Amino acid sequence: MKKALLASSAIIAAGVIAAPAMAAEKKAAGPIKLGVGGYFHALGVHSNQDTTAGANLRSFAIAREAEISFAGSTTLDNGITAGVNVQLEAETCGDQIDESYIWFKGSFGEVNIGSENGVGNKSFRGSSVPLSGWVSTWTSNFKLYNNVGANTASSPFRSDVSSDSEKLTYWSPKMGGFQIGASYTWERQELTSSYGAITTDNGATGATTTTLTAPAGGGTVTSATTTAANTGQNSDVWELGATYSGNTGKDGVSYNVSGAYIRSNNEVSTAGTADKRVWALGADVSMAGWKVAGGYGNDNTATSGSNTDRIDWNVGVGYGAGAMSYGVSYSHTEVEAGAAGGADERDHWIAAASYAFGPGISFSAGVEHVSLDDNLNVAANEGDSTGIILGTSLFF
């Protein structure tokens, strides 16, 4: 797989390098011009949560998330399109530049280089509801309730081992409704130089530290590259994804099916640890404004013991007509607690509706209910939460 990706990159590079020479004979090409886009989600949430052995938590909060994106592309005379995408967080946060990558697209498919979610995150499907801010019982953008004690099933499912780490991604052309993709997030690397130590972390953790000390008399940077092994860290993340879309052609029924597989290497083997393995399957069927969707995911949690997996599944139904859309979704999570230990569990319901005022502007409302159960029935690790959500989304 790695050889295939490298070969694809070489083909693209050869085409891109050759194209300017051909184009120069016709006209001088200008630089890529960037356009501005983005979104702003704002939610008002009132929640009532029963937790901590009977304590009752009531709160109101404003949750928001926004990004401004800068994107542009150009098509060369040989038919290859090259583009760039930079996404700036619209509030102060740890990853001020969320995603930043370049891409090349042609008859060979598409290659992305840079900080972007991999195919494992982008290819699987599941149920969602028409609620502002990508709130969902499946891979949700927001979590609008509190964790409860030591309950390990509190968070929604996310097939996102590599997150936005630097990676190389390839998507095949779509042929007969079928498309495959592969992503590789390289291993943690440490660079040394005659000036001192320069350490960069391109692994799944995303942490970066830099130390640069010039020696007496000066010097130049050398290119010694070594691989660091770190306890508790997985690296060399490979992601495979496949999607298939089609329709029956007679009665307006359309469908989508997806699968994803992610693996990464455990850098230091210790008792109970293992290489990370995640896989997910999903599908949806649409007809006459109705959509039924569901998904299933399994994560071995990078542990080697028996009864230690995380298992997620969800199912939902939605309907849209004109500016209005409605939906309800349910998910169930189990995080196994070891041999004969049972599992922490989460049951999650969302019902929601949305109205589009105009292009790029919507208002939505929903009700969410979450129930958390502990594998040992410890009261401090259990509780229910009910939330009322009002939200708006603006896209520009």
C-alpha cells in the first residue's frame, strides 16, 4: 500500500512539473486565487443531569464553533487540478489553524498532502439529525452533557485515530459508484543537528516541541533522522476506506454503503497493550424525502486483554420536505471492563427539527436524552441527562 501511494505521488509530481512548461508556451499562468468561506454554529442548551450518586445538575450554556476557510484551485493544461485549503478557527483555541493541506486531482483520483482528517474518519456513514452544529448520536461535533465519574462510555464514537495530523491521503476515481481511499500518518520523528536538538512530533498525539542551541563557532544543520519509541503512543497510522453509492432506477430509491479500517503501531509493548485497531460499517437508504441510516464501530482500545473492546452502533430516521427537516436517532455504546468485568454503557437519543430561512441560514431545535450505566453499578458513575437545544447555523 505504501508503495502504491508513493507511486501515485510520483505520477502526480511528474504531471505537475511537466505542465508549466507546456502552459508557458501558450500563456503565463497566474497564482492561485483564494476564496473565503466558512460557518458559524451557535447553540443554546438547557440541561438537567442526575449524577454523582443523586446530585442534580441544572445548567444553561451557549455552545459555539466557527471556522473561516481559505481555498482555491487552478486547472493545468494537462487536466490536473491543484488546490489549497486552510481552515482558521474563529475563536482562540489550541489548534488555531484547524486543517491545512494541498490537493491534486485528475483522472488518477485525488491526493491530499498536509493536515486533514483521514479516510477512516471521512468514509464511514451513520445516522444523524437536522440539528445545528453537527450534533449527533454518532461522531458528534459537540458533547452537551458532563462525564459521569469514571464511566468510560461517556463520549460519542469517533473513528478518528489520527485526527488532523500531517498525512498523505489518496482517493481513487469513483467507478460505477464505488470509491476507495487510503491515508498514512507517518511515525514520530526526531531530527538532530549540529546546532543542538530539533524535535518535531508528527504522530497521532500532535504535540510539538522545539529546542535549538547554536554551538560555539557556529555550524550547519545536519539531517540525522531517528525514530523515537514512546510508551503509550501509537504511530504509523494506516487508514483504509471504501464507499459505494447507487439507486434502483425505478422508484427513486438511493443508497450508500461505507466501510473503514484503521490500524496503528504500538511503539513500546508493555503488559496489556497492543496495536490500535478500529473498524466501522455504515449505510443509508433514501426514498421520497425519507432516509433511514445506521452504523457500527469497533475499537480494540489498544489493549490486548479479553473483553476490552469499545462497541458502538446507531440507527435513525429522517424526513425532509422543502425548508423543513425532521429526524430522530439512537445510539448505544459499550466499553468492556476486562474479563468478567461487564461493560460501561451509554444510551443516547436525539430528536430534532430544522428550518432553512434561506441559503446558508438555518434554525433548529432538539431534545437529547443520555443514560450512563456503570459496569459495577457504582452510583457515582451513573446518571441521566436531558437537554433542550436551540441552535442556528450560518454558512458563508
